[in-house]
Amino acid sequence: MTSTPATPSTPQFQPLHLGEEAKPPLAILPDPATLFADRAKRFRTLAAEHQLKSYLLFLASISDAQSALVPDLAAVALPPVEDLDRAFEFGMAPIARNVLIDEELALETLEKLLKALKSVEMPERAMASLDGVISADEAERRVMIANVLSDSLPAEEIAEHVFVAAAMQVHFARLAAALPAEKLTPVSDGACPSCGGAPVASSVIGEAGASNTRFVTCGTCATRWHVVRVKCVACSSTKGIHYQHVEGTSDTLKAECCDECKSYLKLMYQVTDPTLDPVADDVASAGLDLMVKEEGFRRAGFNVFLAGF
């Protein structure tokens, strides 16, 4: 993708509708019943005439498999009530990733997704990686799950871990959806209040009661949490914030760059384009990553589908 760096811009704010006052909640929980189907649709839309067409269509197929899996799984089991209450009281993520919650169901979710993906058309190398996970024993799969949940993927096994991560996205979205949203408490600007995970991107949304407010999306469980605008999600600084986008592309997707910590996170204006998906559009805008990385900025979040990029 060829691009010309745009001049750092001042964020543009859209006015609230008359009579509407934004009172955003801390968190908006995912709906697994629609999350992955909507993402698959977005991947396919983005794939048209895109340089990454084959990869985006491959990810659409993974999203389809994730979506089809959701209705066939047993109900998730959350931690004991006393553990949840302790987490809410002390500002901790109630389904923290250092301990795999409902691990037997997590392993079952992985097994079922692996079987479903066997029928997906994919490059020979990807199929070999899928076969590698399928042939792994339970102990090896547990190690891969632990790697995924720590956002630490071995360079030589990134492809294998992408399949494991796709299963954990399903499992953790279902866990997060079962939480009481009103009891969640802030962990930090850059950590999901449901699972403590890293963000994938942030969005200015147009939903009732939260119009023109910014929500950050978790790359694992898809919980969205409120962070005020023009503020670095990584270090919480409000200084040296500027915005970049690839010249000639829509300004509904930008990189919010922080001069204080030299990190960036993509910002999507769903209030203008509701079809934007934090995961899918992040992958499709990989050229923007190249541009800001060349200027010395590092990603403040994590998208497993861009691992190794």
C-alpha cells in the first residue's frame, strides 16, 4: 500500500444532537450472537479491491466459524460471586486472563473451532499450522492459550496461535457478556475492565446516551470501555496528542499518536460510519501502521490478526 503521510491534524468534534446529553456508561458488553457475524460481513466488505483481499476473506471465514460456534456451546460459568464482588470492589478485572476461567469449556471451544476450520479454504501453510494445533495434546494447547492470553506469541508459531486466539475471542466474549456491566469498575485507560486485556482500537460512537464519546475495544473479549477523547490510552497523557491518517483515504479512521510515550492507537469514527469494526478495519488499515511506525511510534494495543506485522 502506497501512502503519503498527512500533516498531523487537530481532532474534529461533531456537535451533540440538540437536546441530547452524552452520559456514557463505563462499559458496553459484547453480544456474541452478533459480534462475529457482523465482523465477518465487514471483512468481506473491506476485501473488495483491497491489496489484502485474500487475507481479509480468510479472516471473514474465521469469523463465520466463530459465529456458527456460539449457539452450540454450553453456558459459561463465571467465577464465584465472592470473587466477582472482590474484583468489583478493588478495581480488578473479574475475568482476569492470568487464570483461565471455565477452562474445560475453553478447551472445548478451541476443539470445536479447530474442527470447523478444517473445512475453510486457506493457504497450504495456514492449513499446516491448523493441523499442528489439531495434533497438539491438551498440555500443549494449554501453553498456547496461556501465550495468547499474555499477548506473547512465539515468532515461529504465530499462525498456530492465531487459531487459538480466535477460540479465546469466542470464549472471553461469552464470559464478558455474562458479567453485570453496571458493576464493572475502571482498571486503567489501557486495560479492559472485564478481562484486563489490551485494546485493539478505539471508536467515537453514536449510540443513544453516549453520542460522540470515545470507547476503547478489547482485542480479546470485545468489551468496550469509555475513555475521554484527546487522551493517550497507553499513558493517559493529554499532552502532545495528534492525529495521522493516510492521505487519500477516509478520515473516519486515524492514528491517535502520543508524543509523551511515543505510542499510538487507531481511532475510528463509528458516529460517522457505523459499519466500522475495530478488529476488521484495524487489519485493513495496516498501511497506516506502517506510516506511523516509520515516524517512531509503537502500537499501544494488540490485534492477533496483525501479529508479526
